[in-house]
Amino acid sequence: MNWLLPEHIADALPAEAARIESMRRRLLDLFRVHGYELVLPPLLEHLESLLTGSGQDLRLRTFKLVDQLSGRTLGVRADMTPQVARIDAHLLNRQGVTRLCYCDSVLHTLPAALGASREPIQLGAELYGHAGVAADREVIRLMAATLAAAEVSAACIDLGHVAVFRALAAAAGVDGELEATLLFLLQGKDLPGLADTCRCLDEPWRSALLVLPELYGGVDILARAGRELPPLPGIVTALATLQELQASLPDLPLSFDLADLRGYHYHNGVVFAAYCPGYSTAIARGGRYDGVGSVFGRARPATGFSLDLRELARLRASSPQPGAILAPCAVAGSTLAQAIAALRAGGAVVVELLPGENGSEGPACDRRLVEHDGQWLLANIDGDGSF
């Protein structure tokens, strides 16, 4: 049984690996033309660096080990975002806006969802140095463009703002264990549990917290929130930000969820999640997380998004893939060798058969090179041999 892998860890076999790699190249090229520079953080870091500003959730998902050189505790990254924030704050140390992107494996102690891999391939983009809503708008547009480039268009992009709950909790004097309980109930939209827990709170805070799970839907939700939530400064500003985003992104399928508080201890502004047909949870998530670089010496405004490239590639598993081409073994400099080189230069997969090889064990092939009147031409393998 030595060949068995740990639970929720899997190899990527040739067809899946090809989809992942093709998509990785396409999406990183998309980021590049939008001005996002690629960085490659290390797999291991000192634990305190990896968990900066991330809250308890990431701490529980991070594998830990002792460095045999220094004796310090190291972590295997469960999220690349803190690493990229460290690069921006400490290594690049630029004064203006910095756009960075990344794509590599992360490792989780437990799967994030039923059937999820514990080794996702995290792909994402982060924008540092701009606190305005224009930066959030750029990142949301890039997230939508990323899904479109992967041919997995978002059916819905949910927007929320953690400042709404923060303002209510502060006004109601909620913190500690009660705050954690309310977050759990709101995230699960557990209305009976929420009503029972809020009995100890005074009005109007109790009613405002009870209405939050109902503030989900189209643009009319923002108007309803303005009517039914108390006009605390944090709430007024948050709703204005969401309204501005809605007005400036008319071509995207936006909806709103003011009870979406995932990443509450990490994010401090707009949060967003993209959903697509055929996938039960969000395929991409992001939000604003200002000040994340403070522990590295520079508190910078920041917003970004990330997704699991493995899951994105699986959504495209049903798309037809072009077959490979079988070719006889070629002599260097021959017309056959030249024909093979030309096909490969154009991106075609050409399998040059070794003596005794029939090509049945390699990539799926639907064509072969055959000689006709001194020229090497393509013929369908399962056809009638016509050109």
C-alpha cells in the first residue's frame, strides 16, 4: 500500500495536468497584460510571517514543523497572500501602486470543503498602494476577466462589506465569544439561532443584526439596507462604496450579501465572491485587507482575489482537446523532420514513433503524417485515408 497517497491529496495525470498548465499560462499572461508582475514566494516560511493578520482559521489550516538549522517553527504555506504582502512591503518597498500575481501549490491540514483537495493550486492577483474604490473595481473586473478567459464565466458576483457588521457589533458592545457566535450564525444564515442569541442585545442593534441575513439579492438590497439599518458612519460609508461599485460595473452580474463575513478577521472593507454553474461554492474570492503589511514595516492599502486553479481546470474537463499527431521516426534533416518541426512550431503535439512503437499508450492521437507524392501530409487515423 506504499503507493497510496494521503487523504485529499492526488496526482494530476496527463490530461488534467495539461489543462492546468494551459490554463495557468493563459491566466498569468492575462495578469501580465494588465500590469500584474509575477512573484514566486517560497513553500516554507517562519510561522509568524505566514500567519500575519490572518486570524485563527489560517492558523488551524497550516502545517507546522521545526527547522533543523535554526530550531524555529516553520509553516508550509496555506495561503500565499501574506507572502505576497511581505514581498510588497519589505522587498520591493515601492512608494506607489504595485500590482503582483502568483500561482503555486499551497497545503492545508484539512480540506476546505467536502471533496476538496488539501493541495490547491492558488492563483491570484493583489493590488497594493491604493485605498480608493477604483482599486476594488479593477480587481473585481480582473477576477471576472480571469473566469471569462478560462471559459468559466461567472453567473453571479456577490459583493459585501465587513464594515456593516463591525459597526453594528461596536455599537452594540459585542465582542469576544458573542461576536464569534454571531459571525457563525450570520454566515450560516441561521435565523432561529440568531434570534435566540440576539435576545440579550438592545434595540435598534438587535433588529439590525436580525435583518442582515435577509439583505441578499439585487441592487434594491442596498436601498433596503439604507432604510432598515441604523445610519452609523461605518454603515453609511460601506453602502455608498457598494453603490459606487454597482454603478461602475453595469456589465457584470452583481448581487449583494451583507451577511457574507468569511475572512472577517482578515478583510476590512469590500469582499466579493464569484459563483458559476456546476460548482456548489464560490469559484473565486477576494476583498480589501488594508494594513496587512504593517508587521513587515509598511501598512499598505491592499485588495485582491484568488482561486484554486485545480478546481477551475476541472470545470473545463469536458471541453474537447485536440488530438496528437503520429509520425514515423525521422532522419535528421529529412523532409519528414522538417514537417514535424513545422507542426511543433505551430503548437501541434507530434509523437515521433520509436521502432516497434504503435502510439497506443501515449497521448490520444487522431491524425498521422503520411507521405504522398514526396510530401508529408496529415490524414485522419480513423478516416478513409483521404487528405
